[in-house]
Amino acid sequence: MIQARAVVIAGKGDVDVLTLGTVGVRDAGPNEIRVQVTAAGLNRADVLQRKGFYPAPPGVSPDVPGLEYAGTVEQVGDGVREFKVGDPVMGIAGGGAMASHLVVHAREAMPVPAGMPLAEAAAIPEVFLTSFDALFVLGGLAVGQLALVHAIGSGIGTAALQLGRLSGARVVGTSRSQDKLERCKGLGLEDGLVVSDKTFAAALLDRTGGRLSDVILDTVGAAYLAENVKALALGGKLIQVGLLGGASAELPLGLLMAKRASVIGTVLRSRPLEDKISVTQRFVRDVLPHFTTGRLQPVIDVVLPMTEVRAAHQRMESNETFGKIVLRW
């Protein structure tokens, strides 16, 4: 057991409940590694946890946030063959990643792409794994299909855009900001829609010459549900990964049935370890090499010291970010 520096959520509420303190971190057990964390990505889930709306899953520290990390292997447990002490690694976690040390299962961790700074690597795991799982594992996105990605300028949006284009699919992105759509052109976005009144299906048809979406990746939720169903193609799939626009809405079942479409909800954080290992290992095999070649890249809004965690939360809640916010020790 060691004492680690950590961001601590001292209660529920505004950013003033965020403090810096210390927590005990145990030794690595069988098939585990202990990581000295250099940087951690900030996610909406961290903001929701601070507000008391998204508690940590069982067995995870309830008051230390952080769902992704990048750092260096400090200790290996019995049976670990994937990594050795000193290796740069990154990955997702159920929580606790905003501590200077973290214990994770070795097969849930990934090697950092060669030559990539750890602060950049910390912007990869959560958004790229979420987008990969949503678009391809659950959505079955294939070459030549059409993907509609909402909030295209977000961390998940910029990751999904790159992954979709890499696969040979056509990606249409939405945003409330024309500026974010323009910035996404640098990542290869060809078709962008400004959504100001929660409608977009008609504009999608117009932009694509009558095509609807084979897969929709949505972080908004209730506010877009009915319109998402309108925007689905025959047999299309709506993959729900966020609820920023609300958690309850009427579902037009008649239209859903007529289109033989599907609505699939998903999270990574609370999945069984075996599921997260499976997604991670498939990502390592099929996607990770493309970061080394430069075909994929983490998109970072800002890197801040961990001491500025309150400012980081405020910036995320401003909705002015483009890509990921990263905090580093």
C-alpha cells in the first residue's frame, strides 16, 4: 500500500467540492499492474459524479474521479506477461484515474503508441474505445455506410469521425456551432449540420441526396430521440452513449417498427471486467496501430495541471471545448 495524490470529491455540488488530497493505493495483485499516472482525461461522467448523478460502480473508489489514464508501469503482479516495469501504458478505469497511482488489470491496459507523449495518450482511451464499441461492435458500421455523429466537436465526436472515415464509411456530423464544424474539416469531415432547433432529419436527407443513417452515435439523449428515429435508414441502429439532453422522451414506436430499426444503449464504465478486456484487446489489434502511422490522432482542447481541476470542470460545462480536456500531475 502506498499513499497517492488524488483529486477528491468532498460531497456533491459545484466545483468547490473538488479538492486535492491523498488516498491509499494497494499493491498490484495477480494479473494486475500498478501505474504511476502522468495524466488523466476529463469526461462528462466526472462532472456528473461530482454533482451526485453518476456514482462509481461497486468496488471502485466513490470519491476519486477519473475514467482514463496514461502513465508508466510501476509494479507488476504475478502472472503479468503483457507489460514490465517502466512501460508506458494507457487505458480506461471504473474510477480513480485522477490519482497519481492506479491499479488495473493488465489486459485492460494498452501500450502507448510509440513516441506519443503521455499527456496526449490520456486523451485516447475513453472516447476512442467508446466510439469504436458503439460504431463497429454494436452498430456494425461498414464500408460505404452512413454514420450520423452528434456533437461532432466533442471528444467522442472527434474520435468517431476519425474512426468512421478510417473504416470507409461516410460521416455526417452535427453541432450547435458552425465554428466546431469548420474545425472538424481538418479531421476529414465533409458534411456538417448546424442543429439549433433539435431538428436535423430533413437537413440530413437534403445534404446526402436522400440517404438516411445506417448508424447514429448520440450523446444527447431525450431531446434528439424522435428526430433520431426519423433520421434512421431501414434497419438502422441508434447507439445511445450519453444523456446530456435528458433521459426520458416519447419513442415513436410505429416509425421504429416500420424501419425495422434498433435503439441500443451502452456504457463502458459499469460493464463486467471481461467485457472491457474484450473491447480493449480488439481495439489494440484493429485500431491502435493507426495512431503510430498518424491516421488517427487524439484531439485535445487543453492540458491543465491537476491543481486546476476546478477550472477544467468549468471549461467542460461551458460547452466551448473542442476535443478532450486533459489533466496532468
